[in-house]
Amino acid sequence: MSSNPSTGVTTAFLFPGQGGFDGEALRRAKELHPQIGRVFERLDAVTEELYGRRISEVLFGERKADLRDLLDNDPWASQVAIYGAGLAAYEILAAQGATPDVLAGHSLGEITALVAAGAFSVEDGVRIVARRVAVIERQGGVDGRMVALAASAERTRKLLELVDEPLLAVATENHDEQTVVSGPAGILDRVVAIAGQLDVGAIEIDTPFPFHTPALAPAAPEFAAYVRKLDQHPLNRPVYSPILQRYYEPGDVLADLLAEHFTRPVRFAAAVRHLRESGAEVFVEAGGRAALSKLVAKVTAGSEVRSLPTLALTGGRLALDGTLEALREAGLAAPERGGLAELLAPSVPSDVFAAYWSERGHMVLELVRTELDAFRKSAEAGRPEPEPAAEQTAEPEPAVEAAPEPAPAAPAASSASGPRPEEYDRERLFDELRTLYAEALEYPEDVFEDEVQLEAELGVDSVKQVELLSRVSSRYGLPPRESGFRLATYNTMGKITDFVLQQMNDQGAHAPASATG
């Protein structure tokens, strides 16, 4: 896949940065779209590890969280909330078959875009966002502010020349009549005063710190060093950077480029114009509020470009509903778009496939990403991929299981291909599973204690857990899992052991006598 598409760009997904969170819209969408709960479950494990709190409890608890509350009480939560809302919106759109030709982010949103494109895991994306907050706090960033001026970037720079302060900077160029300035709070007060004398409007941005300012230069090396330790993967979609003013390329060291974000400005208007010139006709804002949608409308005024919000409330209605309707009408969304339903389940009614894909499509995508990554690594090493599909037949369930007719009963685990259920007690099974997980993850066996949490304590993300559980299912001949199965429920070695043992016992109890004897 080309990282720099010169033609064929029709749909762009945009991920918001500061201010890009609408708590009420997110809560409403969570009631209708399971993708939101799944995304935030993955974020929970990391925020609990880093802050001792689950971000889901902050956002979806009894007390409704809005952006102002988060900024006043939990600055880290505001950043993780923006990041999580963007990813959740992306997963909802993907589940409905909406396929972007390019991704782009506004400031913090570039991290979201890179994670959505597969450059980092969802969990590592949280860690990057959290470290971004931490290094800025250590640099005294809490004393800075960001202010949006109702002026062009050229006029704003002339205004800043009057103040003559090296730590002041143009942070973002949103459109011809709005430019954001970043810098120390006291100096920004002078900027606002001068702007008032010149009849230039000024509005403070909802952000815990200043971003894109020379004042943050000392924080960049520490941040880059941290991100270099995380696994960077090839992008599965093109990502255009309004900061770099180019597409990310395969040879890019993302740690270094993300560190440059601390001091370089976001030229959002120029990015939108570039994408428009490349053919983009539909811009979908994947995230909270509708700030980017409005900016796109201003930048492309007079054209036929469509600018669509998602996790925002418009006229009391969730904007996501209207956006999905518009994408379907334009032929840019529907679970079967691109022949997906026809390819995977040609005999399944489209509405059944739509329900299946909404509920389990993420599992299919996670499995494909895992296998593709393993295949790529083997290809690069010049080795054939060992048994690429044999261990994956049980996770996730094939789409045809969503058909109205019941699937045939699974073969008994005691056949020649698997151990006999009655031969196992819990201790033996636990030891075997511990060995399997230890070898696959290259961990010492003794770390896999009964209550150890795979993700929170050992760092085994959900994608790897899906792969491992698939191996277990194949080895022990387990039946396909029921529709209500939730991976997050089985987050310790003890719970996995009990689940497998129960499945083996149930299968043995229900198997024909000729198979069990």
C-alpha cells in the first residue's frame, strides 16, 4: 500500500485534539454501539496501572463528566478521553463498513490517527498520551495557555511581533479567520489585551497545557526516548500529518516525529486544502464535539465537500446517527461495502451480517492484524509462516455462525485430535496452560500465577490474548464460543483455566457415548 496516495482519495477521517470531547454524546453512543465499551475496556487496564483509576469509571460513572470538569480535576483524563473517543468513533465507523482513504489528526489527534492505522497498539497509544502529559507537567506546562484569535496566521504573527517574546508561538492555523497562539499565561494576557485594542476576538482553548510552543523543547527528548521503547508497526492506512505537511512514510521513526509535535505548529487549514486537492470530498470527524467539521466547512466553503461530525449533539440528536445515514446513502458505509458480506458469508442476510459485524467485527480485525503481522515478520526473515491458520479456527467465530440455521455440533474433545476431558484435573490443566502461555510470550513460567492479570500486570494486550485463546481452543478441541463471550471477563490465568476446564467437561458430558468411551 502506498503511504502517499496521489489519487483516489475520496474519504478522509479526522481525529480531534484539544477540546475534542463531548461527554453526553459519548454516553448516548455507548448505549447503542458496543465498540465504545470495548475500546474503553482496553484503556481501563492502562489508566488503572498508571493512575489507579479506570477511565471508564471517570467518564461513565454516576456523575456525568464534561470536558471542563476533567480539565479542572483530572488533566490526564481529559487527554485520554479525547484519545479514546476518537478511537471509539473510528471503530463504530469501521463496523459499519465506512472505509477511509486517509487519516489525519489535529494535534493530539495525530496520535489517535496513528493508532487507528496500526502504528501502535491501543494500549501503547494511552501510554504515549499519558507520557505526553507527564513530561509537559514536569516542564511547568501548567502555567501556560492557548488562545484562539479571530485573525489569519499572517496577521497573528505580526501581532506577536509587537510582544517580542520567544516563548510565544502560533500553535495552530485552523482557517483564514482563526489562529491559535500558545505560550506562558502572563504573556498571553498581553496578547489578548493587544488583540482587543485591534478589535481581534480572542477565546481561550479548553486545554490543560500549552502545546506547540518553543517552551516545550526541553520535554521533547524525554518523550522521544520513551516512545522509542514501544513497538512500532507498519501503517495499514495512509496518515497525513498537518504538522509535518506530508504523509507518514514507512521509514519514519515515529518517536522522533511525535516529539517534534511539542514545538511545531499544526497547519490544519493547509492539510485540508491538500487533501481536497487530492480528491477528498467527504471529511468525517471521528471523535467528540464537531470542531473539526466546522473548520473543514470554513476551509472548503463554496465547494461540494461534505463535513460530518460523529460524537457530538446537534439539535439534541446524536450526530453519529445522521453521519451514518449520510455515508450509507452515499454508498460509503454498510457492513457489506466492498463485497465483505458476499465474501465471508454469501448466504447470510445482510441485516444478520450487519448485527454480527457490529458485535464481533473487531475480533475478526484483531485476528487478521495479528496474522498479517506474523506473516510479515516471517516474510522479512525469509522463512515460511508455520501453520498460519491451523491454530486460529476457533477465534473469532466465522461469520456463517450468524446465519439463522444452527451450526452442526462441534466434535468431542476426546477425539484423536485432542485430549480426553476426563483425563484432566484443574492442576494439570493449569500447568499445561501456563507452559503454553510462557512459551508463546517468552516469559518465565513462574510469573503465571493463578490471580496474575494478563494485561494489567503482564502487559499482554487483548490482540495477543485472542491469539493465545485460539491456540488453546484448537489444542483442546473446544467448541465455538457463545455470542455473549467477553474476553475481559477472563483476565487471569486462573479464570482462563476454569473456563477451559468447564468447556471440556461440558463437551464431554454432552458428547455421544461412542466418542467418550
